[in-house]
Amino acid sequence: MTVWPIGLYFALVVGLIVAMLVLSYLLGQRHMDRSTGLPYEGGIFSQGSAQVRMSAKFYLVSMFFVVFDLEAVFIFAWAVVGKEVGWAGYLEVLVFIGILVATLLYLWGLGALDWGSSGRPRRSGRVS
């Protein structure tokens, strides 16, 4: 088994990266105006600390988005080849959706989908 094509490819990629970095350093603009070092984004100057604490609910929403986005991708891929996979593929996608629905019901039961305080106590995630 020859490995030289992979080595040659690796060397070419590294050479291209080095060439781009060197050319951008040599040909790039250099200026030091008074406002060059100021942080500026969206027309509003920042105030306060840059370390903002995000609520855990933000990360929970993003995780739900990733899970259901992947679910949509898998179901769309199944729908594209639905005729070719036949009943076996149909049963497999039903099992897939069933597992996702069971997981969603479990999270709902834990209170993971409660965004506000509803007055009822949340169950802990521990199994007794």
C-alpha cells in the first residue's frame, strides 16, 4: 500500500495554507487610526462586561432545536426514498418517531419544557 499520495496531498494543503498566510501578511493593510482598537458591533458601542451569563434555558432550547432538526433531516431522507424501502422502511421510521415522541413525553414529565413558574414542583431527574 502506497502512502505517498496522502503525503503529497498533506504537503500541498500545508503549502497552500502557508502561502495564503504569508501573502495576506505581505499584502494586507496596515493602519492604526484612533478608532482601530475600539470594539464596535452593530452600531452600538459595548458597555459593561463581555462575560454575560446565559440562562440554562437558552442551551436547552438549542439542544431541542438540534434534536428536532436532525429528526426532520432523517424523516426527509426517508420520505425521498419511501417507495424503495417499502414497508420495512415505514416501520423503521415509525419506531424512530416513536422513540422521539417517548423521549419528548419523558422530558415533558420531568418539567424540562416548563419555561415559567407554574406553581407545581418539578420532579428531579433521579430514578428511585
